[in-house]
Amino acid sequence: MDNQNKNLILAVVLSAVVLGVWTYFFPPTQDTTTPPSEVTTQQAATPESTDIAPKSAADTTGAPVDTATMSQTASAQAQSAARIAIDTPAVEGSISTLGGRFDDLSLKKYKETLAKDSPDVRLLSPISGNTDNSTLPYYVVYGWLPAGGLPGDQVPGPNTVWTQVGNGKLTPDTPVTLQWDNGHGLTFQREISVDDKYLFTIKQSVQNGTNAAVKLAPYGIIARHGIPEERRVYVLHEGLVAMDDGNLQEIKYKNITKLDNKGAEGQAEIKQVKDAGWTGFTDKYWQTVLAPISGPFTSVVKYSGEKSDIYQTETRLPVIDVAPGAKGDSQTHLFAGAKEWETLRDYQDNVPIPKFVDSLDWGWFYFLTKPMFRLLHFLHGAIGNMGWAIIALTFIIKLIVFPLARKSYISMARMKELQPEMEKMKEAAGDDRQKMQQGMMELYKKHKVNPAAGCLPLLIQIPIFFSLYKVIYVTIELYHAPWIGWIHDLSAPDPTSILNLFGLLPFAAPDPGSPLFILSLGILPILLGVSMWFQQRLNPAPTDKTQAMIFAWMPWVFMFMLGSFASGLVLYWITNNTITFIQQYTIMSMHGKRPDLFGNIKESFSRKKPAEEKK
């Protein structure tokens, strides 16, 4: 493979890497303005439709409401309403009797930080007037839509005050029942149960004690006010995630704000689900999902506008016709918890929630990412330490692709044999590029060398290692997972810093918000730079001065750029670089072209220019 081909491939790969790193460090800005307080949807005018829209979550009358007043009223009502405690092995929190809303939920197995007194990760939060972006309102509400001329104030909505039947808290062994009588012959009940992990089951029913049939339809809403100020990157999807009759749909938050206007619905996208599906919001490690037991239903995602800044997803079920003296009911699931692969798979297979594991972001190369994820999960269980599992997984993947790597290194060794003749040919051709290219083609033909043989195997490996990167980035098993010594959280950057000599000096390392943070390299990022530098030294520096300079600076630029990446990812890169170094050195040595490692290192420190060395 000639230098031009090398340069082209190098440029393509480096451009992709630089683009990815750039978008990681400089993602598009997100508007995190704290909104007033409630979901801004209106009641539709067509009562017989299965696509009836819920009313405003802050207004049971359907009348227009001033958003500022709405915020104050909803906040005051939420704080004064009675609550029903939730206590399971995996979650804890409470349900507000105001609307029967799920707006207080924390995950017992996951802490905000590694500190001993760190609070649990909070998933759902109520409307309380708190402007802290870490606790922006994020909640789930259920209700009924009136149809067939039924007045809006005769069905329960987001601000209906429910009464608990009996007492006690919600646990896996003790479901709770809420009840509301509309005073006009209709009695509504909501039975809520939960398993020992993250799945709630909500059964809504209405008893018709009137002399006439009534028509109404149940719905569920997930409302998120703004977006927490967390780093969001293109390599991971965060926003709407939904399954519509087997079709996965993902819409990032920034794209939800660009949805087309749908009249009274505002900025919304509406889909009819015939058989089965689910819809919700996903973060890196957590998600909240509405999952009707079966279709048909209407799946909706909408945005309230910049003023209130509310992201909302809904499931609207078909209208139920309840005869006099009869009872109508509807049952749905609510998932609110951590995106644990094993848990999601269990719900997918046994509940069932169709294709629920696809709520994990597998990426473009899902056909590679999924088996890698399973392998990492298995290794973690077998070894018991995620850091060593990452190293083991990298070794296994490198072993699988070794035949491709071997072809690449053999081709590089054979190309190296032709290097002296290519240099003579270059001197003879001078500036005549056409003569140079013809001579090289004849040289390749004479020695039966295919210049692309070393490149194609490398290109084939790119999606494999990108998938491995994806697996390590998205897996929740890295969250607060220790490795060895100073690495207590593989999902966080290396906590050590060269600025305080890795803890030897009596002052703390700069905080992430400090301008000095980019200089605060930890041990792992430094090892990453060193491993890249040694890998480069297997070959002499390019004769082109510009190319040589780029190669010389590349390991150290990457060291700084990747210094704030998760330790688990940096550990993967170090392992990959080390294995690649050993493979390349060994294979090239076996084919009589042992790399002059120490000579290349000595040359890299030499101040002589290539042109001066030839004189």
C-alpha cells in the first residue's frame, strides 16, 4: 500500500475520530429552562375517536389556564396532598393522591456519587417549585378521557384527589387501591401493584351506577419538565424511545422540539399502534416507559414549546362503552428504573413487553453489539470485576479478528521489503507522479503484492471495535464499578492528577469545571498516550515532515482529548493498543522484518531533519 493510500485511509479514520471527540466535548446546547409546571394538552372534540387527547394535567375542566397561576396552584396542591409510600427491594418513594401520580421514585441500588452519605439516584420528581436542574419535575399520571357527551369534570384527571382504600404502603406483597366517586353515579378505582424490581401494573376501572351507558377512554402520560444538565453525546441516544408494532423509534430531545404543529395538539407526533408497543423517555442508565398490555392504542410524543419546556409522551387507549350497572377496566404496565439488560430481557420474555431489550441503545452495528454485550455480561458474572471483564473481552475480540490482523501485518512486512526499491524509484521519478505510480504498479505486480491487502482487514475491524466501544459506554454495569487501586468508578474519569503528582502533593486536583482540568491527566490517560506512542514506534517516522509532525503529536493530543473519558473506555483503549503492539511486533518479526523499536525511538528524539540525515 503506497503512501497516498495510507494517507487517505489515515485521514478518513482520523476525521471520524476527531468528529466524534469534538461532538463529545462540544455537544449542541440544550435549553434547560425551568418550565411553569404542567402538561399542556387539550381535550379533543371528537368523542368517538380512539385518539382523544388528554386535558391539561393541571386543569380538570379543560378551560384555558394561565401558566404562571397553574404552576403555583399545582405546586401548592402537590405539597399538601397525602402520599402513599413505595418500598421494594429496588425502589422507594411515594405516590401522590393528587392525580394518583408517580412523582417520587428513587433507585435503591444506585447512588448519585461514591460518597458514603450519597443519596440514591432519583428518577421521578414532583412539581415543587425547585429550580435545581437535578430535580426538575418528571412524573407519570393516569386518567380517563370523557366521550359521548360525558362532561369533563365527571372523570378523574391529573388534579383529582383520590382516596386510598384501606391503608399501608405499596410493596411487592401489598398492592394499593385508590378510589374516586364523581358524585354522579360513576365510581373510579385504580389498583397499583409492583414487583421486586422496576415494573408497576396499573389497573384502572370504572363502575357505572347510572341509568345510561357512558363512554370514556383511559390514558397514561409521562411528563418531563426540561432536561437535566448532563453531558449528552451523539454516541448514545437520550430522548424518546418507543416500539410501535415491532418498529423501534428514537427521537432525541432536540428533535422533539422540532416536531410539526398538529393544531390543538401543538408540536406532536401521533402514531396508531395496532397490536403491541410501548413508549417513554430514556437516559444513559435509566428510563421511564408506558407499556399497555395490548393494542390497539395511540402513541404520542409532544413538546409544549419553549415557554413551558415540557417533553411529553402518552398512551391513549380506545374508548370503552360501559353499560348501566356494568364495570369497565383497562390494565397497563409502567417501567421506571435502571436499564439492566437481564431485567429488561426478563420483562420482554415473561411479561411480555415486546422487544424491550431494544430500549438499550445498541447502535448501528447492533448485530455485533448485542453478542458483545452478552459476552461482557457473562465475563462480568464469571470474573466478578468489570475492569478485568473489559480486559478479557478485548483479548477475546482481538483473538477473533486475529486472522484479519495477521493479514494486515504480513502485508505491512512485505511492503516494508519493497521500501528501499520504492525510495529509489521515488528519487528517479522526481516530480513525475504518473511515472512514479506506473513504476509502483509494476513493482507490486512483479512481487505479487496487493497494496490493499493491509488496508481492507483494518477497515473490516473498524465496526467491530466501534461496537466494543459502544458496549462499554452504555452498559450500566460500569456505573460505580471498581477495578483496582485508585479506580473506584469505571464510568467516571481517572480521579488521579499529574498536577498534584497523583496525590503525593497536599492539594486536590482541579474540578471538572476548572480551566486547568484539561491538564489534570490521570494515570490511565497517560498510559493511553504512552501505549499509542510505543505502537507508533514500530515503524520509522514518515519522511514527509508534515506527516511526521502529525504522527509525533497524535498520541499526546489523544491523551489530553480522552483524559476525561470514562476509565472503562480508557482501559479498553490501553488494552487494545497493548495487544496490537504485541501482535504487530511478533508477526513482523516472524516474517523477517523485526521492527527496529529502539532505533525508531532514538530517531524520534533526534533533532536532525530527514533531509540533513541523507546528506
